[in-house]
Amino acid sequence: MVEQTVADGSRRALLAGLALSGFAAGAGSAAPKTRAGGSRRGGKVSKAQSYYAYVGARTTKDRGAHGDGLNVYRVDTAGRWTHLQLLADLVNPSFLAFDRTGRFLYTVHGDLSEVTALRIDARTGRLERINQQSTEGKNPVHLVVDPTNKFLIVANHITSTLAVLPINADGSLGKLVGLTPLTGKIGPHRVEQPFPKPHQAVYDRAGRFIAVPDKGADHTYTYSLDAQGKLTQLGPGAASREGAGPRRIAFSPEGGSAYILNELASSITVCSYDKASGALTPIQTLSSLPDTFCEDSRAAEIEISPDGRFVYASNRGHDSIGVFAVEAAGGRLSPVHWQPTFGKTPRFLTIDPANRFLFAANEESDTIVTFAVDAGSGRLTRVGDPVNVGSPVCIVLKPIEA
């Protein structure tokens, strides 16, 4: 039975205690009937460990932001956060990405036109600025490093382009080498879809093709990147419903399914994915919200659990995380429950590689809330105290080497 509320206080307290003792994952819940127990189709779950957490934020007054820059934390095996560093001279360091070696971190500057390269101290996790380059576009919103570690691909949301910048051996960024326009037919929303709006750039699980949800054109496109940094679009892309506004995509661990989160429609489009051609084929659309919720809300972020058994989607307005079970055959979704985020506007969420904790960033209430993940049922239980940080919009985790 689908539930919209958290468990009662006694169960919450029990699971919180288990989480803080290191036993939260799989605490006494059976897997849904649509799933077989255990890891599925090659999904790998890492062992519990500590992480450095890098938190991006909005900082400008025109965004109504309360952020003060890019913050660095240590997250221990019990899910507790300790603040390590603040880089206060960065404007809107909104989305972050590591290079493929884990030695460098890159951040776009939302609403501006730049991306900054940062060096990570391997011993302390602290950051040092390297350099900054222009994306030759407006409002870069997402970024990804290619598998060869030679290029950074950035989605320029407002100027409808994908920028490619070279990465030097020292982690610094070179000047832009490619700028690819998106030219699809725009959707019907008079305010939100005036032109193509790429909202993410992410590689598939094989690291072969790049997927780009276009919020303005109601399509998600795939691209290849050659050795010179040139992007080539592959086919017509996958269509979401008119006015849906695709925002994010997550690939299943085995790579044969993909889940597109549509911001404007608050829906999820499930696709089969051809790993050889990069083609996305829609097979299901369902709401990211419970059918009893009749107010305004916008979907924000989507993640899939490391074992591939559950999909999580955040809803701004309903202020929740929807939990969906993944069918073993075909990848279709069915709702499990909706977990309140105990804050306003959960713009971002992420799951640690050990599948023990989910972290929700509540942008407008200036908190990051930690949830214990029940690996058997996918359900979430709030644990510990919230982390107070202004306007958080992105969290990336780097394992701390023993």
C-alpha cells in the first residue's frame, strides 16, 4: 500500500538508532513483490565509509538566496556532518563535478557564464582555486567530465548550448573548444519554454554517450563526443509529453533503462536504452506526486539506488521525495511512498555509494536532511539533525581513503 506519511514515532526512533549504530540498511523490511531480493543486474553497492561532501549553493540576492559560497564537510559512517571549509568568494557555485581521478572539482556559476576549476587536497579534502574559464553562454546549470578526462561538457541553460572545455594535466581548464546549439521545436509553456533549455549533461553507464534533457523542447537528446571535443547529436531523441519540461535523467546500473524527470509536469518518463546506439525509447510515464496532491509542485532531481532497485525523485511544492520500485524485467516503476523532506524546496538529493543514506538539500529552508535508506523496501527514515547551510542546491561525495 502506497503511503504518503513517515512511519510512526516509535518506528522512526528505532530505525534512527539502527542507522546511527551502522545497521540501518535493510533493517527488517522485506523487498517489494515486484523485486527479487539482493543486488540486481550488476548493481554494485560500496562498503560503508566516510566521505568529503562538497555543497554548492545559490548566493545572489536576485535569487533570494542565503548561500555564502562552496562548503566542504566530512560525513562519517553514521551520517554525521562536520564542517571543514568555506570558499566564500564564489558566486552561485550551483552544480559540481569531479574529474575522473578525483583530484579536481569543477563548479559552474549559475546565472553567470563561467566555470571554475579547483584542486582537492588529498589529505584534508580542502579546496584550492586553480583557474576559471568562460562557457560562452548564459546560466550554466550542469557539467560532466568525459571518460578520457580530457574534456568538460557544460549545459548553458539560457543560451541553448553545450560547451566543451579542455582539461589540462594540472586540472586547469583551457579555453572553450566547442559550442553546440540545441535547436529543437519548443514546447507550449509560454513562460518556461521560450527556447531550448538544456538542463543536464550526463554520461550513460558505459561512458559512451551523453544524455541531455531539454526542458524547453520536451525532448531528451543523446550525443557522442569525439577526440577533438566535437559533439554530434544521435537521432531525434526521446519525447516527453508536451509541456512536460525534461530536467534530469538517471541511468540504471546495468545501463538498459533510463528515468527522465519532467520538471513542469512533475512526472517520470521511463525509457529503454539501447547502449549500442544511444537511443532512448519511452515505455511508461507516471506522476512523481501522489494522486491526492492537487496543488502546484515542480520536480527537481532524480536518482537511482546503487543496486538499481529503487528510484527517488524530489518534488518542490509537495516538498517530498517520491520512492519508486523498479520492476526486475523491463525497468518500469511503481510507487512505494512519499517521504516529506522536513524543509522547503528540495532542489537536490543524492545517495551515498553504500546505499545507507540519502541526503536532501532543501534550498529555501537552508538545510540538508539525512535519511537512512532501508535497502529492502527503499523507504526513508530521517536521522540526526539537519545541516544548516544557506540555499544548498548540489552535493557531491568523495570517499575518504583509509
